[in-house]
Amino acid sequence: MREMEAEDWREALREFPQWAIERAVRWWKGEENPDRRKRPMEGDIAARCRLEMNGVSSAVLMLELCSSGRNPVQKEEPRQRISKEAANEIMAKAGFAAKKL
């Protein structure tokens, strides 16, 4: 029976690195977890491992975007200023009158 349980745990956690599993188990036993006195199921630890891996998943996504030639943090093109006359013309077409100071 213990071997079957161990196999279930191995299957549920096989995709995660050891450090993520260790952090998930420490979290389960820690005071931030209101269920810490209960026995965790495989899915409980796997769900926490996914949370621990969020930063890694984001980094992998950024690397994939960068390696594909797309810049994920590319800034907007700088906006070009228009002349006062062009701005007044746009305002007039929209039905607004330019302020006179």
C-alpha cells in the first residue's frame, strides 16, 4: 500500500524540481497555511509547487518571446507632436472650438 501511495506522489510531483517541492512542503507545514495540521494530498503539494514556479514560468515565457525576435517589454513608439493648426483643425472637425486666451 505504501509503495502505491509513493508512486502516486512521484507521478503528481515528477514535473517539479526538488527546490519547488521542498518550498511547497515547508509552506504546508508553516504557520501561513490554515490547513497545516491536516495531511496533504498529492494535489495540494502540486498546486503549491505551481505557485512556487510562477516566477520560473514567467522567465521561460520571456526567454521564448525574446528568442523568437519579439521584445516583450518594447515601449511604445514615441508620439509625434502635431502643429497648433493641425490640432485646431481636428478639434473643429469634431465640433469643438479652440480656446481663445
